[in-house]
Amino acid sequence: MPRRLLKAPIDEKCEHFGISFFVSVKKARTEYNQAPWNELTRDKIGRFLATGTITAEEGITCDLETERGHFNLHEYEDVHLEQIFTISDTI
């Protein structure tokens, strides 16, 4: 764990260690296009959208940021997200 997070509140830790998801393609595109990414960062995170449905069997989610439509998932061991999601488009 990075030193800066050792004393951080649990919600901040949740934000840093989860996998980011958005509730809709529209929300994901908006966030991607408004974020101050540089080209290197864009290349690292990719330019593809995947769609699927997460249930309680996949893991624990952090609180939904309603306005952004964003939440993080901490998936359980032996969950195979590649079986749940399919690449559906590019950003």
C-alpha cells in the first residue's frame, strides 16, 4: 500500500484500489472526454468500452458517485470479469 494511504479513510482507500466502472456508456464517455488525460495516460487505460452487468456475486462496490455515474468494484477471488463483460465500442 502506498505510504500516503496508510492513514487514509477507508473510502479513500476504496477509491484507489478498486476497478472503475460507470453506470452507462454515456457517463463513461463524458468522464473520459472531460478528464485531463495526456496521450500516454490515454494509451495506458485504453480506448475501449466494455458492457456487462455486475451482481453481488462479483464483489463489493464502493458508493456510487451519482452525478458522475462512477463506482469502484473490488472483485472477489475467482471472479472472471472477462466472462461478464464484452467490448462493445471505442471511446
